Amino acid sequence: MVATKESGNEVDLVGLARLNLARLQLLHCDLFGEESTVKSAGHLRRKLAWHLQARKHGGLPESAGQRALEIARDVELRVRIGENLSRRGKGIALDCAATTAVAPEHDARLPMAGSLLMKDYKNRTIVVRVLDNGFEYDRRRFTSLSAIAQEITGTKWNGYRFFGLTKENPIAR
């Protein structure tokens, strides 16, 4: 049976398990409209199986995706892919180089996108929503907390300090 067909209520994973790398790559091209860069039959088989099942059953629930993002944002990952590409381009063997830098994905002082920052200022409560690429205050987008603080107070402020997000104030998180 062809792996893209469904048998009853199940995706045909047994048929998928019987395909060799060349057939798996053809199936990938049929499903996604582009050639696969994966050169491992086992890895490609798992990738295709996941996508076939996700199509059948609707993929990950939104809550699981959000939880995965929470976990990913809290983990410091080594930035190696770009460095390895650069090294390969220069002809440097990867086993002769070491990666020493650890770069966080976002500013650790900020909560996750979707979080609300609240600040009492002059007898009113200021609410700012953290977005993936900026902030929302008073139904307007801002690129920085400092711009919002200046909008509210009329004077220049460090946005992190204004909203209590400095390292010295971990309670504000």
C-alpha cells in the first residue's frame, strides 16, 4: 500500500516502514512539493510518519506548542549551525574548532510573548502585552519598553527599570 493512503482510520505506517531512501524522498516530494534535504532513511521515515499522522489527527494541540515554546525559551542553546556553515565555507575542519559562545534567543529579563506587564503609575494601572517582536500598549505597537515608558511619563526612562524588570528586581517577573 502507498504510504500517502489511509487504511481505515490509521495512516499506513507499515507501508512507510518498507520504503527505501529513494522512495521516501519521492514521497516527501509528493507531500511537500520540494526535495528532501534529509539523507537518512530512518530520520526521513520518522519525519514523514509524523506529518502523515498530524494531517490525519490535527497535529499538536495549541497548548502543547505553547509549552514547547516556553521550554525552548528557557534553554540556552549553543549557536553552532551558523558557525559550522561559516567554518565549512572557509575550509576549516569542524573537529579542529571549538564553539565557546552561548547566545540566548531573547532578553532573559522579558517574560514570554503573550504575557502582560502591569504597572501602577499615578493612580492608574498600565497594562502592556509582550509580543514576539515588540510590545502593545493602548492598542498601539511599540518596539521597546522605553518608548512606552516615555509615552506614559513624558520623560526618558529605561523601560526595564520602569516596569521593574531589572536583574535587581526578580519579583516583578
